[in-house]
Amino acid sequence: MGDSFRAIVIEDVEGKQKAALKDLTLADLPDHDVLVDIAYSTLNYKDGLAVSGKRIARSVPMVGGIDLAGTVAESRSADWKPGDKVIVNGYGLSERHWGGYAQRQRLKPEWLVPLPAAFDMRQAMAIGTAGYTAMLAVMALEDAGLTPEAAGDREVLVTGAAGGVGSVAIAVLSKLGYKVAAATGRPETHDYLGGLGATSFVAREELAEDAKPLEGERWAGAVDSVGSRTLAKVLAQTAYGGAVAACGLAGGADLPTTVMPFILRGVKLLGIDSVMAPQALRRRAWERLGKDLSTEKLAAIGSETAPLTAVPELAGKILKGQVRGRVVIDVNAS
């Protein structure tokens, strides 16, 4: 690859942030220690906000893309050498630091995670931040004491089940031996979710109702990406000693609940942050994905591939809810 390469760059145009495909050179990149030849990135909701000029970028110019997978080309770090296959998720990419919507990027060595042997780079980006977040949630439930034996006949609930986080959570939890209930507002996804391992289904509207301080003990644990009244309802229905991993706010950032689930049932609310998670936790999550998410289930979750040139249009579509499934960005496709 020559000195010139393409990137989606967010800039200030007459007081508004706008993104466009531009040619950059190595001299334009940040002075970080590891140069990576990027193969793939992803499209996430946060990417849609950044590329659509919703002031996600804290400074401009900014290269978008919160995920990337690629090959180390140059390294001033003893931890990485040319030829290493790596992944980066979060760390403020496209917000405070230049991200993955580029054919090349310079990155801090502590941001990089080795590509698991179980996946190629495209598969890793089909998992992306969504799947990595789901694995963090599952591990948090395990660390809080949840096991298939402890769950017994009770199910583990996954809200936002048909989304990226929910789909991977269902696939992993079912593989580990849990009975999994999938909460979704789309009945047409039941066959898909059942194929991933869901054993029962809950209507999204049922969980969106106002929660009582305590309700019948229903769930051994839960992975929630919705927040707001849904999370309050799930907490009120979680069984004694259970745990809920909260990793999203698709339904809102508020939490209209009481202390009752915590002080009368010992329910644990576990916050999941994927952006600044410690390096050791990231490596553990990706290693676990390599063991506990089969490539067959990953293929069933499905993803489409789009070129870098399609990112501005796709950004608008994902904000309007017009994108279904995972979208992998091939930064080198024409």
C-alpha cells in the first residue's frame, strides 16, 4: 500500500460536523506507536451518530469508526510486531481518537487485542463491539455466581434479543447450558432467535409496563440492553440472589425502580462498560468468544459487507432504524 489511503473524515463545515471520504497520508495520522493496515470495521449506532454530525466527535478533524481489525505494519512497541493480527474496540475511537474508517491507522499499543485463532478478521468485525459487549455481560453474570446449575429451571432473560448484543448473548448463553428467554417486539424473529438457542419468548410490551417494587421471581439472571422501564421490570422479576447485567439504553437512560430487589432479594445490578474496559478483561472476553461462540451461530446471526464509500448513507439509515443485522465495512473494497 502506498503513502496515500482513504478514510471517512469528520470535519467542521460552516459550524456543522460533516463526514466525507478523503485521501490521507501517513503524515496525517496521530503519532502513536503501532501502524495497522486495516481490513474491516463495522457499523454501529454510535458510528451513525458520529458520521451524521451528531457531535459525537469531541474534536475535528476526526476519522470515524469505533471498531477495527487489521494487521500490524510497523511497531515501536515491544508488545507488537509486523504481521500480528489485531482487533480494537472502543477506547474513544471516532470520539476522542481517530478510528477504523480508514485503510491505515496509528494506534496506542495498549488498545490492541490479538485476533482469536477461531475467527478471521471479517468474522471478528461481524462480532464487533456488540458481540464483545455481550460476552462482557455473560462473564459478569458468571462472576456474580450465575451457573446453569444455580439457575436450575429458571431462565436467563435477554432483552433487545434480535439486536447485535442480544443475538450473541443468546448464542453464548445457550451454548453454556442455560435456558434462555428472548424479549423482542418482533414476533417474526422468533424462528431466528430459536435457532440461536432461545427456549421461550417474551413480548417487549410486557416488559415495558410499569413495574411493581417486587414481582414474581421469574429470572435467574438477565442481559439487558434496553434500560428504563424494561430494566426496572426485569429487576423486579429477578429471583433471589440473581443478577442483571445492564449494557444499553435503547429504551431510555432513566431507571424507575426501588431498592426492594436489592435489599429484599439480594439482586445484583451489574454495569457493563465496553469502551474503557481494562485490557485483561478485553482479552478474556475475546478468548471466550473464540470458545463459546461457534462460527455456525455467528453465520446464523448474519452480516452484510459494505464498502467504505457506503458509510455516510448507511449512517443515516441506521439512525432511522433501516439497517437490519450486522454490517461489516470492508475498508479496501471499491
